Amino acid sequence: WAPLVFALIQAVQVVVAPIPGELTGVVGGFLFGTFYGTIYSSLGLTLGSLIAFLTARVVGLPLVKLVVKPETIEKFHFVTEPRGEIATLVLFMIPGFPKDILSYLLGLSPMRFLTFLVVCSLGRIPGTLMLGYSGSVVYKEQWRMLGIIGIVSLLCFIVFYLKGESIKAWIREKTHPHRNSGS
């Protein structure tokens, strides 16, 4: 039952979000190894994202306002408009980006359910794999590799922190080129 319980915990942490997803991803790798930890995490994260997406789709903005701060809704409003599947995929791939919030916001968008399922599933794989591998490395007590993963993760975080506005501008341009061209 452990894989099922773990996947459900992953789903719940997306919908309710009191548990940091990075922590549970590492736990998955520790408990099940890189491969199975990634599989179980991915299934749970995708299920949770689908629940958030569909709940927002059915209930609408009043629900999203309960889960997402108004300034965040305004900041990422562009993802709720037509187009942008590739940009959304990029957002799902960015380490530390609030994918749970993104799932709720995309429920307000015209994005089709199957498109969301594909974008969400594929976009989460790199980060989920890295977290599962990190947990596996801790289990195996491979401290040098854990240090390397930590340094690479820190460098990614710094780059995304320093270039976050540029990345958002690039995504806005790719999803809505007419806005920045003055037309």
C-alpha cells in the first residue's frame, strides 16, 4: 500500500499545499529509489494538478481567490489566456516555480483538459526525477553526489531568481506577441 499512500500524499500536497512538494519528492526517492519514486511522485503530482485544474474549471475564480493571493493572480493572469502551451510547459519545468498555483490558474484558462494533462505530466518530470534521485542518494549515503546535486540546484535557483523577470517576459512574448509589439 505504500506506493498508493505516497502517491495520494503527493496529490493532496498539490491541492492543499501545506507540505512542500520538494520534501515529499525527496522522500519518494529515499523510500522507493529514483525510478519508482519518480513514477509514484509523478502519478500523485499529476493527479493533484488535475484535481486543482478541474476544481478551478468548475468552481471558477472564487475558488482560485481562496487558494491564490490576488497579486499572484494578477502577476500570472497571462497564463489564463489562449495560447501558450509551450510557455506553460516551460513554467512547469522551472525548479521552485509554484506549479500548484499554476494548476489552479490554468483551470481558469481555455486550455483543454488533455493539453493540460500532457503539459503538466511532461513538465514535472525533470524536477521530480532530480528530487527522486536526491532521495535515493541520501538513502545510499552518497554524500559527494548529494553535494553536487545541491550545488547544481542552488545555481539553478540563483539563475531563475536573477533572471525570473526576463523569463516571465519571454513567456509573455511567446504567448502573446501582439502585446509587446505595440499592436
